[in-house]
Amino acid sequence: MKRRTLLATALLTGVAGPGIGAGTARAADPGPSVSLTGSTQLDAQALFFVSYDGLVNNNSFQKNGLLTYKGYQYAVWYTTDRSAVVARRALGAPGWSTVTLAHRLKSSDSHNVISMGVSKTDGRLHLNMDSHSDGFFYVKSVAGLLDNPASTAWTSAVFGAVQTSLDGLALTTQFTYPQFVSTPDGKLQLSYRVGISGNGRNALAEYDGSSWTALGEWSGSTGTYTSEHGSSTARNMYLHGIDYDVNGRLHAFFTWREQNGAVMCNGGGITNHDTGYVYSTDRGRTWRNNAGTLVGTTGGSDTVGVTDAGLVVDALNPDHSLMNQESQATDSTGLPHAIISYVPGRFGQCTTNYVTDRTNNGRAFHLRKNASGSWTKTEIPIALGSSQRTKLILDKYDNAYAIMPFGRIAGASKSSGYTDWTLLYDGSGLNAFGEVVIDETRVSQDGTLSVMYQEKSSGTTPSALHIVDFRLPA
């Protein structure tokens, strides 16, 4: 629906201060806390190289690099000879069992992550890997592997051959950013981008336990966006995530990346602008804006576009180095939350070096939808000290946790209206490179936050890859 975008500043109640948007948590509910319970090493010699300011084993859009299902935790990475590795352990166990797959990373590109998914209908583990605007590689396990892990041998024999399609479904020759999401009815969906940065579209495929189906593209790349500096006629939508809530609604926060650098104040910045939000009530077949208006149909001619009304829930021009693909979550009532980050205006109205300015002055913000339907944004008062991304999780009491670069963890309580952000863990001793991967699925299962990080190194010298576990409020 190609209508003029309405920058929905009216929907945003503003950057919160004490007492704004106070939550409704019971007085007995505890606030956020983390208690370190253990650390394990996945690989002493994990593959290391820096590309696009990140690592291929720890990237924000890696959904999921680490996951938990039926009492076992699973992890994926590339080891020193570039081989893809998948490992598992029983929850709480100190050691991991590993399987080396018959695939080696084809290029030194940090986009080429490995992502995992679970098809609950048949108990299979699915892996998609090694793609950046080109072909992907796909592996799936035998049926029932995840349903009976204790009685199923963990060997290469339980994984099928490496494919360059989804069981014969080719999808696209320009494939990037695989994200698996399990549907409420037990199916498995794969979110991905068709095309390239600045000129791409989001799409979905679905596995029903027997075969894959391409549902089609649901975001568009066309239309004209105009800033105070210039215009652009092509772009892509970068997702912060794609997640089902407790009520079966599918949520997606996003930013736009323009193709034409003329929209920026300076060529050293980045063309990302605005935080948008859409949701689906029919398993991703149609998409609605914040007000509930239909704005796109998956696989149809009318996809979600930059000129659609009501998409923007936090307006920001391309001059502040807004990060793409940050993080999102939904709370116990189904309300959406996100982390966004950029260089606030108090540090200037024009970033001239994306990495340097974000490292020196970047700040993360917690953006959430209130029960009333309005939006509140709260600055997390901890300098990023990095150009990289922050992850978000919510505990059983809906307290929020921001897992920041270098493994630092900040928290805010629901009872305060998420205004009491404070540093809970400083990451000292980890020697983490930067971005980390979190187990989004484990928190709800046993109240543990698992964080995967890789130690700093230089050049292409391999470094250790670890999992560190934190107990959240019981």
C-alpha cells in the first residue's frame, strides 16, 4: 500500500524519565539480576577474522546460533579449518558433544553465519549457512533427533547431505540473513532477504514436517524516500527479528537502508533511518502497521513499502548512524520490545564516520509498546564503546536485559516502567571481541541466560569460543 509514510512521532511518548510508563508488576516480583553459574568452552581454536566489523561466529542476525529444546542445548560455529560444527549438551552438563559437518566456509565474510531452527512437528534440527547475496547451504537432521536426544547418538550419521536448496526448493540466487522461527502450530518458517543491501526484499518459506513451500516476498524495495539532503528510490528493510508472541502474533521491528548516499549529511555515515514495526495475525501471510491497517501481503503485488503510512514508531533521519538488525522480544502479555542504537543529537546532528562516531558516542535505547498502544523509548545510560549491536531478552517477570558488546549486561525492572537501567555484569575477564550470541529459547525453559562469545584475537589467529551461563530471578 504505497501511501506517504507518516512519521509516527505522535505515537511515541518520548524518551522516558523516572515514573514514565510505570509497569503493573506485583510488588512481590523481583527486579532484574544475573548470577554467573558456569562457563564452558566450545572450541579452543574457533575461526577468527574481522569482516564488516564483526565475526562470523557471533553476529546479531544469527537466529539461532544457540538454542535449547527439550532439555538439551545446541550450538553452531566454524572451527579453525573453516568446517561447520554443530554441538549439543544436556542442560547443566559441563561438556559438549560435537559433530563436524561436510561443509567449509567458502569466504571470509562475517555475514555467512550458521543459523538453526527446530521443526516441532517432526523433531528435526535445521541449519542454514554460508550465504551473503548468493547461494546458501542447508542441512537437516533425521526426524525425532530433538525429541529423544538422550537415546539418539550424536554423530554425523544423524545429519543428511549438505544441500544448496531446501529439499529441492531453490528460493533465490541472492540469499542473505537466514532466521528460523517456529510457529505456534509446530511448523518452521525461514525468513531471509532476496537481493542486496540497499535493494532487497524480505521473504518467507515454510516447512510443514514433510516439505518446504515458498510463501514469497513481503517487503518492497521501491518508492521514493526523501531526507533534507536528497532522495533515494531503492532500499531494503533490515529486520531486528521476527518472533511469535504468547498469543500467536508475529512481530517484526525494522530499519530502512537506502541505496543512495545522497540522503545522508556526510558520506562517512550510514543510510539507515527510522525504526518501523509491523505484525501479522495469520502466520506471516499478511502484515499490518501499528494501528492495525493492512499494509502488505506476502507473495502478493502489494508488499510493505517505505511510503506506507503508520510504519514508523521512532523517527530518525539517516544522519545518526542508526544500527540495523539490533534486537527484539515480546513480553508475557504479547507486547513488543526492541533495542535500537544510534548517536544521539546531543553529540551532533551529523555523523561523519560510522564506526568511530558510534564507538565514541553511540547509545542504546529500549523501545516498547505500552498496554495503552503508545510507545515509550528509554535511553540505557551506558556508553556502547563499540560500533556493534546489543541483544534483548525479558525474564519471567518481564524485566528487561540488554546484553551489550563485550558481554556486558544491563537490566531494568518492569515495576519502574523500565526507567532504572543499571549495569548488572561488566564482562570483565571474558575478553570478548564485541557482539555476542544469546540463547533466546532457554530463558523461558529454565530461567538461564546463555551467552556465546569469542575471545579477542588479531588477523586470522584462531581464538576460543565460550558459553557463559547466568541465573535470572526464579
